[in-house]
Amino acid sequence: MVAGVHHFTWDLQYAPVTPFPGMVLWGATTNGPLALPGTYQARLTVDGQTFTQPITVKKHPLSTISDEDMRAQFELASRIRDKVNEANDAVIQIRRIKKELADRVQKSNSADVKAIAEQFTREMSAVEEDVYQVRNQSNQDPLNFPIRTNNRLASLLRVVTSGEGRPIGNAEPIFNDLQAELKAETDRLQKVLGTYLPRFNELARRLNLEAISEK
């Protein structure tokens, strides 16, 4: 960026859903919730100097929606977006570890390394397949393969952020069910990691292979 006058347009959206390569969702959104009316700070840092400028977001003068209803929509949308991220982060973590396992197997001639890596990969893949529909390759694939937890959450996010106003009455109970579903899946993932990762890393160190980190 060169010195001079620059223009930036804020679309009022908070951070969107964290994607991963090849992610295909159906009937969903990855957009973050819209900012509520209020005062915000724009911050610009240049050459070690930070400048701030207040920004006021105003509700449309013809809007009849109460501030309370707008906040209810924002807060639920934010919570759902965070859970979609939690689901996607699990997929990202699983795929990263599987890739590193394949790398260690390739670098080693050990049958033990191959055996534990294969079992570890199978256990993680079972969780991944519950969190995300791994058979999706194109936007038409969800017509043939049922959507999984992250997609159901992202679909609920689309419903909650459609229009302006308080979310429909059953949005919160559905979200609670999906939260519980995701927790069961992430708990399984933590159990798999706790079981296999220390065993694999102990073997890797004995064979002078680089250990694999959980995060």
C-alpha cells in the first residue's frame, strides 16, 4: 500500500466461519453475524504508530425491530458460528495429524510405526466422518450424501441470520442438540488422541523420527 488516501468499506460482518480446503456445505452460510448498532473503534497501525477513530453504527430509521431482539439474534448467531468453527477446527486437526502420520510412515521402514499409524488414522477418520461429510466433492454431492454436524450447525446459522429480528423459537433447542452432538464427537477425538498420540510419539522418538504435536 502506498501513501495517500485509501478507502475501506466495512460490511458490518464479524469474522466468518473458519473454512478448510475442499469444504462443501449445503443450505448453509459461512458469514459471521452483523454488528449491532453502537460505537466502535477503527484502528490503523503504520510504522509502529497506532491511530484510532470512532465509528457509529446506527439502526435504520425505518426499522421496527427492538434492540433486545437484535441482540438476541447476534448472540445466538455468534455462538453458532463459534461451534461451526469448533467442528471445522477438529477436521483441520485430524487432517493435519493424518498427513504427518503418513509422512512418518514414509520416512520409516518400521512395521510398528505403520501399524499404529494405520489404527490411529482409522480412529480419527471415524470421528472426521461424523463431523463432516467427507464424500462431498462438489456442490451437488450433498444431494446424495447426508450432511453432518458442521453442516447442520452452519445451516442453522443461515436460518438465524436470515432477516433481522429474534431467532425463531426452536432455534435454541436445535442448537443445544447440535452442541451436544458435537461435544460427543470432540470428546471421542480427545480420547483417540490421548490413546494413540503418546504411544506413537514414544515409538517415533526411539526411531529418531519427529514427534507429532496435538495442536
